[in-house]
Amino acid sequence: MDYFLSEVNLEVRQLAREIAENEIRPVRAKYDEEEKFPWDIVAKLREAGLFGVYIPAEFGGMTEGVDKGITNLVLATEEMSKVCGGISLCLAATALGTLPILVGATVEQKKKYLPKIASGEHLSAFGLTEPDAGSDAGAMKTTAVKKGAKYVLNGTKQFITNAGEAQIYTVMAVTDKSRGSRGVSCFIVEKDTPGFTFGPHEKKMGIRASATRQLIFDNCEVPAENIVGGKEGFGFIHALETLNYSRPGVASQALGIAQGAINEIIPYAHERKQFGQSITSFQAIQHMLANMQSQVEAVRALVYSTSKWIDSGAKKFSKESAMCKLLASEAAMSVTTDAVQIAGGYGYTREYPFEKFMRDAKITQLYEGTSQIQRNEIAAGIIRDVVAGKNA
């Protein structure tokens, strides 16, 4: 289908597709097996300029005019995820860690940090989740106490993508417990700051080429000038805005994983013979494939339209962003499970990539808000709109 993408959108998609096919595909199984961070792929993305696809040109990126960043990010993430959902996160998770700076930082902070992220010199990561504060972000325990010209951070962040590999971290911490969510602030923390260390690598079910570790703050002193936006109390707002912008990105990861599974199961099924004929000649298999691609195309239409709407300057899109993530992640899990089913016993082995697609798909239902949290967000948006007289 023609989604009327701009020339810049098409260029970004083609660059990402070439890197995915030529650079990522040959090494995806190796990285999945060894659970190592793909620095050689980072170098290729850096050379292609893809780390700047969602960052404004004034800060070293490539977005300007009608070519805004979320659609570019969605397209690049989808293409890479068609081949490997784990490796795609070196770009997607950096975008997540950068979004608090984009949505909330001062001009001075943007000038200081964005150019190196846009060039790929620095990766970034987002520090919100804690051991006892996942979906319940209001239960946050990491604190930041101001002492003179610095804030002293103490606490632990859990399941942080790009942890230990990124140079820049946007971290949420409580600066005034008495104010609840309004007492949370966002800080930019650089990797080599004294008192800032990392936990061991998590041994994960999927996305194994992505680094997932704890962020540990033990009397970590951060300059007061590193509080995002220059003011306390806006961290929770920055976090919510970040997730509203980033969820179409997670949706595009799920979309890519699902489409990648379809792209690879069809040739396999066409060659696979049972009862003397290709299994693609069986109506049961044809119906499965039809349902799989129909789900993916419907999700793609929602993700692309929402991304383009965000890039047009939309002010409120939390409901639509949540819909993207919910439907894309659910489709990814369904489609990849069906791909394994079609491949039969071979689908359950590591000889073929189908079990990897299935493993990688699962995380999209969990991080940046579980499917249940997305439904809460969608329901709240629907009720709010109808009460306000804005029926669909």
C-alpha cells in the first residue's frame, strides 16, 4: 500500500533496509546466541546517519519542515526489526533515552547533548522502571537531594535497555516525596559520573543482542544544571510525554518482528512438502497466512497514520499512541506464534529464526507499559473524549 511517505521518509526506510539485510541478517543468530551488544552495527548506523533521524536539524539531526522525527524513527525501527528485534534496540532505545531531552530540556541542554547523540557518538538510555515500580511508576524510590550546586542520587533502576553501553542517561528521581508524582524530577546523568554503576547483564528470553542491566546510584553527585528543563517537579510529566512519543516506536518494533516472521515463513512453507505437496497448498495454512498479513497491514496503517499525525504537530495523542503499542504487540505475539506453528517441529529449533521472532515479540507486550496498562490508557482517553463531546 502507498502510505504517501515523504522523500526523507523513503530515504530513511531504504537506508535502514539495506543495513538490516546486508549487515544485520548475517550476524543476528550470533548476537542472539552470544548475548553481546552489536557495536559493529552501531558503527554502520552511525555512518549512515540514522541516529539522527528523529532529532531536529538545528541539533545535528535530519528532521525539518514536514519531515518530523517519529515517522522516520518508526520506519527505521520497523526495517531493522524485520531482521532482528534485539539489534534494532541500539537505535530505538537510544531514541527513548533521548526523548526526555527533546520534550523537556532547555535549549542549552539540547545543544550540549543532542548533537553527539544525533551523530551516533553517544548512545542514550531511559531510567524510569525500578525493582518495585514498574507499571506503578508512582512507587518510585530513587531520590535526588539537592546539596549546593549538585543533586545526590540514591537508588536503583531496573531492566534498563542500553544500560552500560550508553553514555547518556535520562533518570527519574524523587526530589520532593510530599508532592507525589509532582515531586519527581528528570536528570541527565553521564556514564562515568562517580557513584553511578551498573548491575549484571540480565539473561533474557528474547532481544538478547540488547543490553539490559540495573542502574545503581550510590551517593551519585549530578550537577544541578543537569535537571531536565532546569526545574524540579516536571519529571513525571517528561516521562509520560516521552512514552506517548515512544510507543509508536515500540509498535514499529513489534510490526517489524511480525512482518519479518511472515517474510521468512512463506518461503519455508512453500518449500516444505507434506503428503506430496507444498504445505502452502493447504487451505488451513493459507488461512493462517491470510490472517497474519491482515493483522500486520491493519497495524501498519494505524502506526503510520498515528506517527504522521504526531509529526504534524498534534498536541494530544496518548490514546492513539497506546492503541499502536497494544495492537502491534498483540499482533506480533499472535503472528510469530503462528509462524512457529506452521514450521512445526523445525519452528521450535534454533536452526530456523521462527522461535527467535516469537521470543523477541513477547517483550513488546511488556516494556514501556504492559498491554493491560495500554488498555487503561485507551479507556481513559475514550471516556474523556466522549464526555467532552468528541465522539469518534
